[in-house]
Amino acid sequence: MPTTEELIYKLYENENLSDNELLKLLDEIDIFSFTDKNRDLLFELSRKKRSIYYKDDVYMRGLIEFTNYCTNNCDYCGLRNKNINVDRYRLSKEQIIDCCKEGYKLGYRTFVLQGGEDNHFSDDVLVDLIISIKKLFSDVAITLSIGEKSKKSYQKYKNAGADRFLLRHETANKEIYENIHPNMSFENRINCLKTLKELGYQVGAGFMVGLPNQTNSVLVEDLRFLKDLDPEMIGIGPFIPHEDTPLGKFKGGSVEQTLILLAIIRLLLPQVLLPSTTAMGTLDKLGREKALKAGANVVMPNLSPTNVREKYEIYKDKICTGDEAAHCRGCIERRINSAGFKVNMSKGDYFSWDNINSQKNGGKNEQNTLVK
């Protein structure tokens, strides 16, 4: 078995890693030691790998949380249907369009429409909304983050002009997934992701770090799943307990472990778009900057009206809920600059996206570096 240092270099050089080697890597890097040479090497090489494709650019996406209604009862989510303490809201079409107009003036060219699985927003309503946004702003990308739908529905959104779809798988372990997602199917979640890929979306998957019963072996399952799926975006963040949920009294995840996994993902899938999440900044005031230094290259400032931001409470104590959009935009840009990076306000497609569209499977060969 190679040493930990050798494994990190193997990842950087796009060599094959087995599951046992990945497990050794996770087991032996000291996530809480800031003097661990292997940790420093991992971060150094992940930054170097990212710079090959994206230089020092960090892409900004404008996030619009348009509904906090949800039909599901995920055990970790503060928006779960059975949580009677949630002050529910839905933004109107006009309100969503206004958020986009303000965001466009601030330079955003990607809008992320995120919400719970809310049946009020039917396919017809969503299609009309997507068409309206694209009619107003022909040079923007629309990312949807609205959960599990049928293939027919996904196709309708794509035909209307949706470009990307975020659907975190949360965990690639079927037992853990179904334990924390009552009345939901692990197989359906995975099939939704595969369907989105088939339909030509830029697809985002991802998982929570620090879930109950999540061992390093389980995390290897996540890394394996992501490698096989080969998504264009991967969103990971620490699990943060919410007191009004069944997992509210469990220990949460850590920024430190999340940073290690961000760096490993950057080396496993070098071209991936990798967000520095708000959850990182919630647990650590410099968490988002640390994520950028570990290989992330996307941030998603909030464009939602300030009077609803506190109501979109997936986890407790989320940051930036009181900031106006312009302030949020300026604040995160200063943070990005202070970490040694520069803001890129373009649509920020996946590096090989043009090749994928023109050659179907082109532009991704370098990433196939893991073996079972």
C-alpha cells in the first residue's frame, strides 16, 4: 500500500485509486491538525489542479429561495413538512422576476431557483417562469434546485430553457439514506440524477459531511458514486443539526473534514464546479475562504427578499439573512479577493461543456482515474 503522500500524488497525476486506498487517505489525514504535512500537500495540489482549468476565478451564482413549502419530511431539514414552527412562504412570479432584475443589474448571469418540493409550483407554473426569465435575459443560465420530479417534468423544464439542475444525493449509502428520508426511495433519487444527465443538464450532486453513522467507509461510497456519475457540479457541506428535526440532538459535521473532502473531490474530478457553501461560513466565519483555498470555485450569494431569508431555514443560524443583495454581493467579493482569488460573473459553465455538447462524451477522459 502506498504512503499517504504517495496517494495524494497519485490523485494529482490522475492515477487509479482503489477504495482501500481512498479509505487509507481519509483515515490517515489528521483533519484537526493544521501542521499535518499531508493535509498541506493535499490543499496545495487541489489548488494547483483547479488552476489548470479555472485559474483563480470564482464564479458567482445568484440564489433565489422561492418557496419553503415541502411535501417531504427529511429528518435533518428544518423545512420538513411536519415542522409546525416554520413560517411558510411562496414568492410570486413577479417577486422572483424582480430578484432576477436586481441580480442582473449586480452582474449575475446565473440564477439558482431553489425551493422545497412544493406542488403549488406545477410544471406549467415553472415552465412559464423559466421562459419569462429567459425572455428578459437571454444571456443568463438558469439552475433549478427543486427536488425529485418525473422524467417528463425534467424534460419540460429543459425545453423551456433550464440549463442546470442541483439535486444532492445526500449520501450514497442506501441504508443511511432511507433512514433519514422517510417514505423516499434511494433508487429513485439516483435515477433522477441519471435522468438529468441523460436529458443534457449540467448536473449537480453532493452529500452532507458528518451525518449520524457516516464512517469513512461510507464517505468512500460517496466518492465512488460521484466518480461514476461524473457530474458537472458537486455541492458538499457539513451537516448542521436543526432543533426542530429528528436529528436535532445529534452531533454535526465539521469544517475541517469537509475541507479534506473538498480537496479530494477536486483531485478526483478536476473540472468539476465546486461550491464554497454558506454552511461552511455558518460554522466558521472564514469557512468559505478556507473552502476556496481547498479547491472550491463557486459561491452563491442570496438574492431572495430579506423578509423571507430567515424563513428558509434548512439548518439553524444561517448567515447573511439580513443582508440586501448589493451588500451580499460586495461582501462576498471582498472575501474572495482577500483569499487570493478573483470574481468571475459570467455564466461559468463546466470547463468541457462545449465539447460535451458537440462531441457527446468529449472532454472528460482525464477524469476517469478511479478503479474498483
